[in-house]
Amino acid sequence: MSPKLSSEVRLEGVGKRYGEIWAVRDVTLTILPGEFFTLLGPSGCGKTTLLRMIAGFARPDAGRILVDGEPIDAVPPWKRDVGLVFQHYALWPHLTVYENVAFGLRERRLPRAEIAEKVSAALTQVGLEGLEARRPSQLSGGQQQRVALARTLAVQPRLLLLDEPLSNLDAQLRAQMRIELARLQRDLAITTIYVTHDQSEALALSNRVAVLQSGSVVEEGTPEDIYRRPRSRFAAEFVGAANLLPVQVVELRETGVLVEAVGGVRLPVPGDPVRWRTGARALLCLRPEALRIEEATLGRETGFFATVASRVFEGDRHIYEVKVGEGTLLRVELPALGEGRIFRLGDRVRVEFSAESAVLLPQS
């Protein structure tokens, strides 16, 4: 089953209002043909509302949505040629797997032989061949999710929309399905828009991610950029664990800025000198895995002193909390394999990091 040509989706100043409340406000995005694009954010941030507008189940109150350059806001859902997989798979319980997958094809009044061919191809794509006669109640959660996906793929839509499709699965199966979903999307090269609040899913699956807060896009970029070089406090805290250390800019340099942290420790970090002024208060974003701790007497003169406040062993890593100054806690993750010394509560340590791994953010 060869997919149709992948489509481009463009949102231009899109907004949606319920009463006096804007659920989505002034969203402008371009999703490229064949791209796996994720809308990431907490509950109530507007990501599902955006997906519903693209699918045609809600109309924008501002802006417009274009697919392949053509406005689609006035096009009814059933004419948009869009496939949507819901969080709750919406399978017909009284129909077999075959009949569920064939449902959309029969609605299009295709010949019986063509329906059989497309159903067989879709079930093969999702690894469910041989289960055609079963009913949804006889399937696992992961298998039900695949049936819902096969039903959508069988009609060969130009866009695939996924609304938290893995949220009902247990952690192990969810991780497995991420891999399979990424493989399937890559093989089909179909433009996919994925909604999730799970940062791990967004990082693992996406070509690009848009982070939403209160109906607006606060950041957009590759998973690597958003994780390693966030531009806002919200994105830094929402996408992965982040230590946010209060600092003050004390000097502007050609290659970055010099900041002062608690205890008067001065640290050179990357930063555009044009964006900052001397005396400005900021937050230094330090990812836990980018930090190292050494005995206070052995560390280099590049970090700052701290006291071990807690330690947790998670098999592949040790997770420490170290206290800096009077109460600032930093999370440090160290690999357990090839480990050196294990620090104990109350140990005095020096926290070190490479300047390239630090990101300077505005306080608000």
C-alpha cells in the first residue's frame, strides 16, 4: 500500500475562543511534508484544540489553516482526507478486527477486492496479520491501538493526526510502541501531527516540536534544540529535568557572559552579550546529566561547593541532590557503570560542568 504524497500544513495566526477565554491564541506554524511534528504541553494548553481544528471538528475564530497551500477552514471533516487516531481508540466492540479496519473503506464504497487488499496491507504494516477474526475485547491494549492505527492508514490519508494514542498503555508497552510508531511513520513518509503531554515521547519521536503554554507556542525547534538550548523557563522545566540556578550577570564578554551565583562564585557561560546587561538577574539552566561532582578537595577551580543532601540508586545511575548555599538544591545524575566514589549524605563536594552545557535564561 503506497501512501499518497505527503502534505504541508500551515497555520497562520490561528486562534480559538470559548466565550471570553482563548484556548488557542495566534499560533503560526509550518509542518513540512513527511514530517513528524509534535504539539507538546500540559493539560489545557490548547494542543488538542489545535488538532481538532486541523481535523475539522472545530473552526478557528482567528487566522486560517492551509493544506498544500489551500485554505481548509470551510471544508467539512469528511472531505479533508485526514486520518485521526484518538486517545480512546473508538473501535466498534461488536465488529472484528477486519471489519473495524474495513469500516472507512466501505463508507467510501470501494470494491470488495480492493477493500480486502487495503485491509490486509494495513494490518501487515502494524503487525496484526492473522488476527482479522478477533474482536477488540480479545486484544491487548497495544493491539487495540494498532487496530485503530490500521483503520486510519487503510484509507491512505494525506495527514495523520494522533491525539495521545499511547497514554492508555503501560510504561513498557508505551516505550515499545514509540519505536514501532516511529518506524511506521518513517516507512510511510506521511505528514504526522502528534499531540502529547509526555516529554519523552516528544523527544523520541519528533522531527520538530512546538511547546505550548496557555494556548500559545512558546518554543519551536528540534528535540535536541529544545532540550539542550531552551529559550524560556517554561520549556526548560517542562522538557526534561532542569536545575535553574539564580545568578546575576556581572560582565559581558565577546564569547559570552560572566555570572555570579550563590556564595559569590563566578562562572563563565555562553550567552549573547547583546541580550544581557550588567546587573541583570537570570537563571542558569543546568541539566542533571551535564553535572559532575568531585570531592571538594579534588575538584578543579571551575565549579562551586555544595553539600550532598540525598542519593537514590536507580540501577543504571545514581541521582544526587546537592545543596548550594543556604538552600538551593541541584539534581545530579551520574552513571552507575564504571562508577567512582559513592558520596554520602553530608559530604562536601564540588559541582562542575562544562560551560557549553549551560544555558542562560530570563528569570520570568
